[in-house]
Amino acid sequence: MRKGTLISAVLLVLFVGTVARADASATYGRAHIWIPEKKASLLGEKFTCEKAAKPRYIAWLKKKNPDIDEKELLEKIVIEVDEEKGTIMLTVPAEDEKTALANAEEMATIAVNSLLESAQSGRRFALKAIEQERHETMAQIRASESELAAERRGSGMYDPKKEMDWLVSRLNSYKEQLIQAELKNAELEVKIELFSKKAAQVKDTVSAEGIAALEKTAQQLATQLSEAKQGSKLARYQIILMQKEDELKRLVQLRKQKAVSEAELKSAEAEYELARNDYESAKLSAVRLRERLDKVRDDLAKAKESLAETGGLALATIIAEKTLECESELAGTKVKRRYLSVKSDELEKEIAERGSTAAELQRRKAEIDGLKKRLAGLYDSETAARAQMRRGTPPQVVKVESLERLPEPTGAYSIIGEVRSPGSYDILTRTTVLKALATAGGFTDIAHDDRVVVLRYTKDRTERHNIDVNAILKGKAADDLLIKPGDIIWVPKRFF
């Protein structure tokens, strides 16, 4: 709001107040100043009015009347805050209503200017602090980047992450090849063992005597199979099964006609199942005989073919040659395994040695990235601070009035313990525990701020309220307690 507009609004309020109270004999003037941008406590603004606006107002009065008693006047000026409305109330004494309104207006103007100067001074101080921190952060980034570059050159690691990833990739490749070589080695060892056994078997079994034995076994199996197929046992089982099946069908029909009992039918079914099992068992035996006969005949054919082409000793020689080939390949695989094992050990040692260096370089790089992120935040904070200096909404005088007497306090409370100014205080406006503590100058260095106690006396009992001020300030607890007349606030000492 421009100064001219502000003065017009104040004059309008003065005019209305003068008309409404033309017959009153006011001895005090009160101005209400609204702090539009204030979101927390107004105690800082009250302090500014006490330390800056009061002396200036007294100086203004002294120019008009050099004989005034400054000390007495300072005690009569009352400065209060209304946290709910976000206003500061300035009450000054005067001889009459007209003077009270004029003095309250002048006090309000002085207070607004003092608050503006304090706010701008605080913003300039904050901006200067941000600029200083930004310059220091930029210098720290440049120094850290220079040190990091020197460490990279000294260690030969210009991109630690990429280089370590490459070393680990090579190590994994060597390990994979080593596993493949070990598997191949195991496979060759198994082949060699099998070839050795096969050679011994061929040398022992592929002979004329072995072929004769196979022929004899085949003949015996063929005879057994013929007997199983054409003998009385399989045929008898088949006939019995057919008879049991016909008997079961007949009984089923009779059961439908209820000519036989259920027990007779179940007995016939059981006999049929037994006959079928006997038949299937006999047939399975014949099938197995056929399989054994086919295998023996196949072995006999292979043995005859082997003996006809190479003879038993020649086949053993071929197997021995294959064994020698496997042994030669196994020797090469063992050499490869030793090479891969040595290279893997070398790489693991190099990774262990360079890993700590790479981790340190990565840590230094992360620190620089954090500084750069912090620098970006400082740029944003500086931009916001400059914008606030240009667009800040000034305090506004919202009301000037005359009073016949000062408002009587609604009561008093006491505050004891670890505060800077313990004592008894009047309740002039809505007062909470936090506001009461601020009025008493705040905590001492040894105060137990999370164990503040409010004692409240009623007719029947004494109430005790435990207040964690630290939790309230951090937003972890509900709003603090509203003080009532007669309350005693106790701030205990912290024992370390």
C-alpha cells in the first residue's frame, strides 16, 4: 500500500473514531498494525517495535515537548500482539482524544517504518549470507574437481565405474571359460574311463566262444517263447478267461431280472478278474521273453559283424586310439584351465587393489555432485530472496482508536524454573504455553524443553499438564495449551 493511501485510510479511521467518541475523554490512543506475510509468531516484530519504534516515538515527542519524562512515558507505552489476527497493538498515553489519535497514528507510522527497515535489513542479511555461501560452495566445487582430476591422473582411472565394470566383466568371462573347461575336463575323463572299460569288455567277450554262448541263449529263449505261446498254460488261461466272461455276462442279465443275488454277481466278477489277471500275466511273460530274445539276437548279430570285420583285438585297438585322442584333448584342457585360473587370480588381485581407489574416487565424485545440487538450491534461494525484496507486502495500519483506559487484564499466570525472566505475567490477550515462554525470554541452556509442566488449580483438584515444546515446534504434537488465570508453568532443569 502506498504511503498516501495508508494515510488516507488512517485519517478515515480517525474521523470515524472521532465522531463516534466526541464526548469521551480518552487518555490513550491505540493503533493496530497487520503483518500480512507473517506465518509464525509475532514476537520478533514486537521486539523491533520495543527496541526501535519506541525510542523514535519518544524522540518525536521530545521535539514537541522537551520537558517530558522519557522513563515514565516508556513504561506507559504498551505493545501487544494478537497471534490469531496477525496484528501488533500499540497503545500510547495522551492528554485528550485528539492527541491520543494523533499520537497513535504517529506511533503506527514510526512502527511500520521500523518494521520495514528491520524486514529489509533481515532480507539483505539473508541474501548476503546466501551469496556468501554460494561463493564458498563454488570455490569448494572448483577445488574438489581439481583434486579429483589429480587423483584420477595419479591412479590412471579416469572413469572408475566404467573401468571397474570392464575388469569385473573380464573376470566373469575368465570364470565362465574356466567352468566350461572344468566341465569339458570332467567329460573327457568319463569318456576315457568308459573307453577303457569297453576295450576290456571287447577283448574279453567278442570271440567265437562268446558268439556260441549267445547262439545257445537265443535258442533257449526261442524255445521258451514257443512253449509260452503254444503251450497249454497260455491257451488254458485264455479259455478260462472266456468262460468266466460268458458266465459274468449271464449273471448280469439274471441280476437285472433279480434271479440271482448281488453276492453271487460280485463273486462272479472277482473270479473273472482273477482269470483276466492270470491271462495277462502269462501274456506279459511271453512279451518279456520276446524282448529278451530280440536283444540276444541283436547282440549276436553285432558280435558276428564285429568279429567278421575286425575281430575282437582290432576293435579293442580302435577303442584304444579313441582313448588316446581323449587323453590328448584332456591334456590341452588342463593347460587351458591353469591359464584361466592364473588370469582369474591376477584380475581378482587387481580388482581388490583398484577397488578401494575406485570407491574413493566415486565418493569424491558423489560429494561434488552433492555440492552442485546444493549450489543449484542456493541459486533458487537467492532468486526467491531477491524477488521477496522487490515484492514484499509491507505492514498495514488497519485501525486507529482512542481509549479511555487500558484494558484490564483477565488474570495472571506464573512461570518458574529454567526461563530467562521468571515471574508473574498478566493475561491481556489469548496466551498459550509457547507465547508465555516467549514472554519470559525463552529457555535457559539447561532447560528440559520436552518436560514443561502446567499446574492448574480447580475447586476439587490440581490438574497437571505435561507439554513437549520441542515436539510442538517440530509438528509432532498437537497445539500447545491455552493458559488460564492462576496457572503455574514450571520448566525443569535438564540433568546431563
